[in-house]
Amino acid sequence: MLIPQFIATFAAFLLMNMKKTITYLCLLIALTAVCEALACTSAIISGSRTASGRPLLWKHRDTGEENNKVERFAATDSTFEYVGLYNASDSLCREAWMGFNSQGLAVMNTASYNLNRDTVTQMDREGLVMTQALKACRTIDDFAALLTSLPKPLGVEANFGVIDASGNGAYFECGNYSFVRYDLKDAPDGVLMRTNYSHSGRTDDGYGYIREQNEHCLMAPHIAAGDLTPEFLTEVMSRTFYNSYIGKDYTHSGDSIIIDMDFIPRRSSTATCVIEGILPGESPALTMMWIGLGYPPCASIRPVTLGEGGVPQELRGNTPQGHSPLCDAVVEMKHKVFPTTRGNGKYYLHLHLLYNSQGTGFAQKARRDNLTRYRLGKALREQIIHK
């Protein structure tokens, strides 16, 4: 992905050609928007830092595709059963953007912008790679072998996050021709985080430095306490308007309207998803996905499992347009939170519709409902365990 390097060069050009700035600025904003649309925030968390002892794989997804869906695929003679998160427009479900399979492997990605230095034109193939992994990989070592064996150039620039049934986890910072692996077992605090730059990539290039620091600040007390949960990730991390650069949390500030910049939840956010792995000795069938489609601050969480009926119908692409009905309902709320479409109005977030002193904001009501769904979903899992 050469867009970020081009933006930096182009900005310098503008300063030397101020008479043409207005004309060129439109192109610069458009290119920057492309990078924003492909942004994500993520973490891999060891079972040693969670309340349940189960590892967690979290992705707060940002993309230019507003509508997402979740689908399940049965095992075949050559592939495992798996569940994946897809763009609603992907009618054939070729590109999974997060998912898990019947062997206990789970995978996701964030786009990176500081790895490749080549001119490869066939890019953005991360979803194809993850689909292959869901079909065929059992472990993180299998995933490493897959990356090694695939024809080059891969057509990717990404941080792939993976966990498996043994509780192992790793990020693979992967470009077109090679990757660097970071194992969860080597993380001093049992947590790895990535946004839209790679730690092995070019220094100070890429995006998401402030969002990654937001992650560190918000998670720090829970990492120390070892009490991280899926609900903390979807109900706090994905719904908190904290900016670590200025050290302010706007979530309950009482501000009516704020500028949407450098928060984990963004106008381009389209899903929050946690895949909760298993305890030692448990069946991979107990792997659970907790997912909220649409704009995460408004999202309604649903548990997803393997097997027939494991994906709630409202998450699937069931409308005539191939959309998830639940995602459509959340996107409608998002458009109320970002009501202005002309000019730069789209960057102004009507925070009072999400949080207010009466407790009637979209985010406040969703959070209350979601905590109930978490309790019911976990109780159901416990019933299955103790049958």
C-alpha cells in the first residue's frame, strides 16, 4: 500500500504550490479518507489476563463497507467448518475479515501502511488469505506455514492476529514477500495490540499510533488485575471516546457535538468482534464469537457458535440486498449520530445521541441490553459444559 507515502510527498508539494492548494487539497483529503476507511484497532489477550482464563482475539473493524454480515460454512471433505465476518456485498463470501473454525483457530487482520516498498498492484487480498486459513489451519504454526507456502507476491500489507485451541496467539506482520511473527507468550504483560502500522515496519510511518496508545491506557488497569472480558472490549473499548494524545475522555463529558478524530470508535467503524477461545482440555466447539455489527457505539451484541443455528438469523445476509437486518438497524442509528453529509460536516459527531444525563443515549441503552445478552450467552455455555 503506497498511499501513505504518497500523501506525505504530496503534502510537501502543496506547501510549495500554494496557488493550487485548494484544488489539490480535495485529492489529498480523498486519499486520506481511503486510509481511514481501512483502519482497525485490535488486540490478542492471553488467558492469564482474562477473568475466564480463556484467550481473546478482538477486532474493532473500520472499513469503507458500511454493511457487514456473519455466515457459517459446514465442513467438507477438504475443509473445516467455520464462521466468518464478511462485507454484505460479498455475495459469495470469498473474503473473511475475521472468523474461527471447528479446530479452535481464530484469525483477523488490521491493515498496515509501513511494510511494503514495492509496486505490486494486486493488493487487499487479506480476506482471501484468512478464508484459506479458516478452511485449512488448525494452529498458529499452520498459519505461518500457509503464509510461507502461498505464491508471492501475496497482495497483502497487514497485521494478521491468530489464536488457536492450545491458547497460543501471535501477530504476523505480513507484506508481499515476507512476515515477522510476534508470539503472545513473549509479551511481558500477556497482551499484544496492533492498529494500522507494523512494529517491524518503517519508523513513524502508518496510522493508528494514538489509537494504540488509547488501547494501552484503557486496558492497563484490567491487564494488571487480570480481569479482561469480551464485554469490556465491546462495551467499553469500542464505545469510549478517549483521546490519549490530549488525555481526555469525551464519553461522559456532556459535550453535545465533538470532532470525530483519533478515537477507537470512528465514523468508519463497522463492527466490534471478540472471539473467545477455550480453556485447556475443552472442546473447540465451545469457541464463541461475540459480535456487534454496524457502528459499534450503537451495536447490539450477539453470541455466535459453530453448528446449525449457531449464527443468529439477524446477523446473516437475509435481506433482498444481502444485508444483515440487525446491521441495517444499527447503521440507521449511526446516520443520526453523523447527520451532516455536505463538506466536512461528516466529521462532526452528535455525542448527545450516544450519551446523555438521562441515560437514554443509543450507546447507553445498547450497553444495558448487551450486558444481559452476555450473561445469558455465558450461562448457556456453562450448561453445555456441564451436561
